[in-house]
Amino acid sequence: MSDAIEEGPKKLLDVAVARNRLLDKFEPLGVEMIRIEDANRRVVAQDITSPMDFPFFTNSAMDGFAVRVADLHLATSEKPVTLDVVGDVPAGVDLSLKLGFGQAVRIMTGASVPDGAEAIVPVEDTNFNYRTVGLDAPRSVEIKRPVQIGENIRFKGEDISTGTMVIRAGDRIRPQGIGLLAMLGIPEISVHHKPRVAILSAGDELLPLDEPLTPGKIHDSNSFTLIALVREAGGVPVDLGIVDDNREMIRERMDKAISSEVDLILTSAGVSVGTFDFVRSVVEQHGQLDFWRVNMRPGKPLAFGRYGDIPFVGLPGNPVSAYVGFEVFVRAILRKLGGMITWYRITQRVTLSESIESDGREAYLRAVVCKDADQMIAYLTGHQGSGNLHSLVQANALIIIPSEVKYLPENSLVDAWFIGDIPECGVCE
């Protein structure tokens, strides 16, 4: 099967093929050692294994009394068994105690279990149900029920044994992972560098936010969207600002990207008509450029190449097209550069609340997906024009209509990418 689809005299490149061609040009970035307190959302470069057993020592899971199982076979609430209390073990203290026949030791949660103890009886199952601070242990205690071996004991190494892989290379660190590393006494880890992405908006019609609009002018929005998306994807945005349709100005900004030591140059606007001629001539003069027409809606035009030694991706200028182009292509690039195991978004099967007509290209439509009983229902967020950013703000998902499909009836199942939270059913209707 051909990678391209005919559209008149020109060919449209399949989305998956275009994405794979892009990804083939990138490799994970280098690594650095960082403190774990700075590691949230960083991508691990090497498998992390536990240097110890965890728990590090056998300890109590309850406030109670450490006992021997055989002593309590006949214990009931009506006829409790009385044991001599021969010790008191707070958390953080390792006492050299050995439990003998008919004996018990008061013990706190997390405290080291004494030798000879086989179970922990919670204070609630004794006649000494007190937790007053500073209260001395009793001389004896009545136990109201039998126990089983290991009850309420956390044994050494039962959670993690020495050498266990606790975090895989390619995983993104989360707060709970940082806590685990601290618990295991691991202060530093090796992570991949964050991708640095230069972002440039091109066009004579673009104005900064602090300048008033005049006829024919619009405020630049794409750079703000792309900067936020880069940060969300784990990258470091380098804002090159707005540039007019001027070869020399474009070249100066591209050179600034090189001096800023970025890993990718990302532009919006000018890859279809107009300023593309200027971007193309600058990139081709100082590197190389491919121009692809991709079988997708929105965002059919896509430019890819290198400026000097820096990879370059040119997205369309319409706000929704730029957003979708980032999600389809650039997010995967940043995930690969950042060393992640998987490069693609997870899809969810959803049910269409209405029939949909398409033009045969792979379409990414804005929708709100709600959970309704055992299924996810997708509601389109109004007009799907590539300039309608408001409908994208309303959406929590992009539903994906496969290529060559021109009509789907109501209740059809399609794939979706979530780009927001899932509300309960009723919010969307």
C-alpha cells in the first residue's frame, strides 16, 4: 500500500507515515545527574534499583502488643488471656528484647518487632486501649482474641527486596516516585536533558499583546499556545517572538535559535502560502527543507528540515491547526528527545452522540467526552473551523476520524485523545 493518498495532481502523506519519518530523525538527548527534589516530571535515563530491602527491618503495622501465637489459642472476649508486659518499644528505637512464653511487649506503629514475637495485637483487642502521650506500659495486658502468625507485622523486604527495579528508564518521575527514592536513601538520579525548543511566529499581520489592534492586524496567539504546550510536554521553550515577512529578520531569529543551543526550531504560519516563501528560502539557504502535505484535517501543510544542524518543524498558522499539528507530531518528537519509553498519546474508544461527515482525510475534531455509565459519549464543540480556538477551549478531547471515512452514524465508536478532564454525564448536554 502506498504511503501517500492522491489529491488531484499532488499526493497527501499518511499521518502515521509522516510522524514516523519525523521521529526517525531524532534520538534521545544526553543525561545529567540531579537531586531528587528537582526531579518531578523529569525522565529517568537509567533503571533505578533498590539498594536495600524495604521495609529495612521487620516492624509493627499497628499500635498494640507483640505476642506469641501459641499463647492466645484460647483467648476470647469473655475469657481473655493475661500476658506479662516485659517491654515497651517506641518507633525509632531498636531494643534487644526476646519474647518468652506468656509474655507481651507494648509496641508502636513502625517500631522494630522483638525476637520471638509472631504477631501484633491492636490495642483495641486488649483491656489497654489507650494512646495517651507519655502513658507508661501496663505490667500485664488482657488479650481478647487469638491471632495468626504474621498478623499486623510488616516483614523486612516484603515490599521491595535489594536489587528490585523500582523505576524504569524512560519513565517520567512523579511526586510519589520522589518519595520512594527518598525512602530508599537515593539522593540523586540520572535524567535526560529537557528538550529546548525555539518558538517563532511569522507574519506581517501579527501584533504583540500590548499593541492595539488595527484593521488587518491580529494579536499573536500561537506562540503563547506553543510555549505552554512545550512546557506541558516536558520541554523548555525559548521564545523568539514575532518576526515580519522579511528574509533577513527571519535569518537573524534562526541564528538566535542556534546561539541559544536549542534542540528544535518550531515555527507557526507561513508553511502554506505567503511567508512560507521567506522561511523556505532562509532554511534552504542555510540547511535543508522538505515540504509535506499530510492527509489530515486540520493542519494539512507541514514543513520539516534543518536550519544549520538544528531540526526545524513548521506548523500552519491557524490556531487550531497549529495546536493539532503539535499534538500529532511535535509532542511525539519531544517525548522521544526527552528519553520517554512511549512517544504516542493513549487513545480511548468513545461513542459519537451524533452523525459526522468528513472529507476523507484523517480528522481531529474538537469534542467534550462525558462518562455515562459504562461508556464515554463524545459531543462536538460546535464549529470545527481551524481558526475557531474557542471550540478547542471548550473541548476535553480530540476525536479521530480515520482517513477514507466520509460518514459515521450516531453511536459509532471512534478513538479519542483526552486534552482535559472528563466531566460526569449531564454536563455536556
